[in-house]
Amino acid sequence: MQTLKLDKPRDIGQIISDTFAYIRVHHKTLLKPFAVYVLPALLLSVALLGGGFGSMFADITQNSTLVESDPSMLIGSGAALFLGFLFVILTSWLFLSVVHQHLKFAAEGEIPTHLGEFSKGMFVKGLVLVATYIGLMVPIYIAIFILAMILQDLFFIAMLVLIPLFFYVMVKLMLFPAAYFIEGGSPTDAIKRSWSLTDDNFWVTFGVYFVVALIFGMLSYLIIIPVMIILVIVINVGDAAFEQNIGILMGVFYGVMYFFQLIFSSAQFISLGLHFFNLKERKDGTALRDQIDQLG
């Protein structure tokens, strides 16, 4: 494999173009693991969230007097929402694991068609990734809580210092999942790798994440907004049948919203993975640039 050296990293626009190209070229090999590993959890999270929102909305609008006298009526819908959010977390974890496993095989030049080969080691890596993030975040939140208890009146001023620090750490760790899955080292090695790769590329890394999130967020709302418009039109009809089914309609709306937001979130993982390839090549002089260029 030819060794390349770049004078400068690919800019944000090129990374975004690479992301669309990657999805276009590899959509078939992405769809299969998505359908098997991600879709069931995604549909369940959408059903629970949509059903929970719909049921709660119907209870509040149609049975407000009963809800005020007996708030326990909302326990069922609240439990559905809680479970739905848990499955959203599970779905996000599965998305992250599948995308980075796919990027790993794409970097190696061959993506297995058999799911058993594709998923080998994927779930363990995903669990280690989540455990590492929890291990990093919990001490930070505990420190913030202790700081709030100690400083009290000065807590707001302290947060003005801590929030930029928290933001800095989050950006420095954005390439941690890609480094861990693709390079196959320990979590500590992956953290160090992410930290070093973003040394001179802090704002570019944040820009990739932010711009891709903005673009695909807008794309999701291009689908969601027409659903909302249809819902408003139906509301304006105002017949009795609609009033009885408003909970179902709101559930459908929220279900569609979460479905497309979660689907499009995978693009953020892909863009950061391609950004990792680019920075890795520039730092190490390895020939990953040609693999990205071939997507176009």
C-alpha cells in the first residue's frame, strides 16, 4: 500500500461530501446489520416513546380533572416513556457499534457479508466503550455536584469555568470510539489516540460534528415538518372522532420524529470516523486518503 503525506487535512466540506459518498457506496452492507441489530430496538423505542407521549397527551387533554385528582393515572404512560428513553440509549449504542465496526472493515478493504463475521467482537467493544464513557463522566458529574454543595452562591461562577472545560474534554474525546474500534487497542490507548489527533485540529473536529449534526438534523425535520402540518390540518377539522384519537395522532408524530432523528444520527458517527481516517493519515503518513477518495 502506497504511503502518502498530506500538506493539510481535508476540510469540513470534504468530510461532509465523504460522508454522503460513504453512505451511497456502502448502503447495502450497512443496511443488513442495521436491519438485524438496530431496527428491532429502534422500532421498540419509537413505539414506547410514541405510545407514552400519545397516552400522556390524551390523559392530560381529555381527563385533566381526573389527572389532577389522581396523578397516578400517568404512571403507565410515564413508565412507557422511561422504557422508551432506555431503548433510545440502547439504539444509539447499537448504531455506534455497527457504524464503527463497518468503518473498521471498510478501512481493511473487505466488509464481511456474513453477520457472524461482521459482529465478531462488536458487542464487547461497544460495552467497553459505554463503560469507559460512564467511568469518565460519573466522576465529572460527582465533582460538579460536590462543587455545587460547597460553593452554593458561587456555583454559577464556577460553572462558567467548568462548562468550557467540559466542552473541551468532550471534543478531545470525539474520536475515541473510532480509535477504539478501528485500531483495536485498549480504551486507554484509544483515549490517548483521540487526544493526540485533535491536538491541532480541535475546532475542525468540533466543526465536523456540528455541521453534520446540523445538516442531517435539518434533513430529518424536512420529513417531520410535513407530518406536523398534516397533524395541524387534522386538528383544525375538530370533529369528535379526532378528539378521541388525538393521543394516537400525537404518538404517531413523536414516533416519526424519533425514528428519523435516530436514523440520521448514524451520519455523525460516519463523518467522525472518516475524519479520524484523515487525521490518522496526516499524523502517521499511512495511505488512508486513497480509500476515502475512492468513495467519490
